[in-house]
Amino acid sequence: MTQRKSESARLNLRLTHRKATALAASLTTEASFQLADNSTLFVDEVADSIVDLRARWNTLMRGLIASEHVLGLGGEVNE
């Protein structure tokens, strides 16, 4: 059985968040991104295969979710 070489895969993600600047900062070492108007974040991922892209997606989402949770804690006071 011969394994076929996978073609590269690409992901373009656009998200809007009131704290997009902070989310962008959390991606500095994770992904290539652009920040537009301080509320829209564009993330561009390229991988050698769909499997690699899926792994990048999972890492990216975990980082964004964790950052969003931390940002949400900013206004809470625990007593």
C-alpha cells in the first residue's frame, strides 16, 4: 500500500470580540494573525496536511478559550 502525499491545508478564521487586542496578544507565539479595528481578529493557519491543521486548530481554540475565560475574570470579586 502506497501512502499518498497530502496537500497543504489552510484555515482562515475571523472573530469579533470586545477584547480582541488581548486575545491577539495571547496568540503571539501560536499563530499568524492580524488585528483590525481593535475588535476583529483574523487568524491564518497553514499546515502540511489536514491532520496537522486539525492539531493546530485544537491548539488555537484551547488558547483562545483559556484567554477568554481569564479575560472574563477581570471584573469579578471573590469574597
